[in-house]
Amino acid sequence: MNAQNFIPQHAGSRPAFIEFEHASITYGRGDKAVQALAPTSLRIGEGDFVALVGPSGCGKSTILKMVGELLKPSSGNVFVAGREIGATPIRIGMAYQNPTLLPWLNIRDNVMLPLKIVPPFRHDYRAKRKSEFRDRVETLLAQVGLGGFGDKYPWQLSGGMMQRANLCRALIHDPDLLLLDEPFGALDQFTREELWSIMQDLWLSKKLTVLLVTHDLKEAAYLANRICVMSARPGRILDDSLVDMPRPRTIEMTFEPAFVALNQRLRAMIVDARGGAGIVNAPIHA
Ligand code: ADP
Ligand code: MG
């Protein structure tokens, strides 16, 4: 593995799919104004897998909200698929730490939910062609190891299974872009590692662009091609490193010296960004 430093604006050789041009976010006004994100420039190539790590409150979720078109920059520009946000109808899938499955729907119907809402699927759904979507759901459920669980209800599933179903729901409408905000943060270590492998397989098979926020550096290095480390608030990108490790990656690879060295370097940077006062292994919560 070869971990290199990159200037933050670098997007490698891929065409830019997401581009931040000195984009900042300030929440509130006047005395209550809080600059969450300092003017930030960032380019993410189509099909890339980028992880954002950094101290709590540094603006990671804010960046996801900007990319997901939930927030407009206070200054600067954000472009997605070459257009200003809002201008291009790209499909986005999102998954957060809390799977928020609807308790009164079984897993199949929970996963199908975006198809009721997102065009062009909405039309087919309304036209009562729901059965056509069933194969689609079954295929996806099987891909994450939930084959045959479509009839179960969320309460019948473990936390790891619910998060698998959550990933299926985020992917059922074939998004161009997947936004993940600490999706595996509440799971135990072994379940989390299983989910990493599943997430990697999904990315390898679907070739979509993924932006992952995580406080787990091992997770970032296992899953991502690039890791951006952010400073404490107001957030800016301190470091942008390539994770040049072959795919598919395995847990065994995370014990290799180059992987461990990358982890230690990033960890030192985050401890520093937190003001150096952090307990070494304390998780950095969102
Ligand atoms: P992270 O995900 O890195 O933990 P966030 O992006 O959620 O951080 O938040 C960045 C900073 O902006 C935090 O200090 C947070 O308190 C503040 N913030 C987030 N959302 C709002 C909001 N709607 N109004 C005011 N402040 C906010
Ligand atoms: Mg957050």
C-alpha cells in the first residue's frame, strides 16, 4: 500500500462529479452565527469512494447535507455532476447511523419505499407494477445476505441486519451517489467488519460514487480510495490521502504495516485537530 499526500483540491484522473469551490457554511446570523465549514475546495471523481474523518462538530455532516442538496453554501459554490446543486436531477441514496426502518412495514416494503417516491420509479409503482420491483428487492436483499428476510419486520432483525436493510433501501432506486453518515457506528466490531465487506462488494458491483463520514479510521481505510481529514470547527480539509490498496480488501490487510502506518498518521492528525487533549482511543462522535 502506498499512502501519499495530496493537495485537497486534487481529484485524481477521474472527471469531477462533486466539486466544492471555496464553499462555506455559516449557521445562524448576527451574534448567533456559527461558521461550521470554512471555505473549502474539494473535488470528488465519478465512481470514487471518499471518506471524511475529523473531530466531532467539524462539519462532516454539513458537507453531506450540501452534497445532498439539503443546504446551500453561505459562500462559494457546490457543483454536482457539473451543475450547481439543485440544477441536476441526480439520484441520491442516504444511510445514517440510525436505520429508521418503519416498524409497521416488513423489510421488503421498507426497502421499496424510495420507489414510491423517486421518479421515474414512482410512476411504475403507482401504475400498480409493484410486483416488478419485488425481484429487484429480492436481488438486493440476497446481495447483502438478507435473502428470504423480506417478510420479516424490523423488530425481528438484529442491529446489523437492520443496517443491511437500510443499505438496500438507500440503493434500491439505483442512485448515482451514496451518502453514508456513520452508518456502521452503532454496531459491534465483528458486525461492522461484515458490513464493510458487504459495502465494498456493493460499491464494486455498482460503481457508484460514495461519500462516507466515519469516526473509525480503520473503516475509512478499508472502504475508501481517499480519506479527507478535517480540522476542528470551522472545518477545513487538512489532509487528503490516497489508500492505494488492492480490491477486494480483506480484514487481514488491515493488519499490514502500511495500513497500520496510514491509520496511525491519520489518528495523530485528528488528535492534533481536537487540540491534543483527547484520550487516545476515544471515538469521535458525530
Ligand atoms: P459533524 O458531523 O462533523 O460532527 P456537523 O456538520 O453536524 O458536524 O456540525 C458542524 C457544526 O455546526 C457543529 O458545531 C454543530 O453544532 C453546528 N451546527 C450543525 N447544524 C447546525 C444548525 N442547524 N444550526 C446551528 N448550528 C449547527
Ligand atoms: Mg455528523
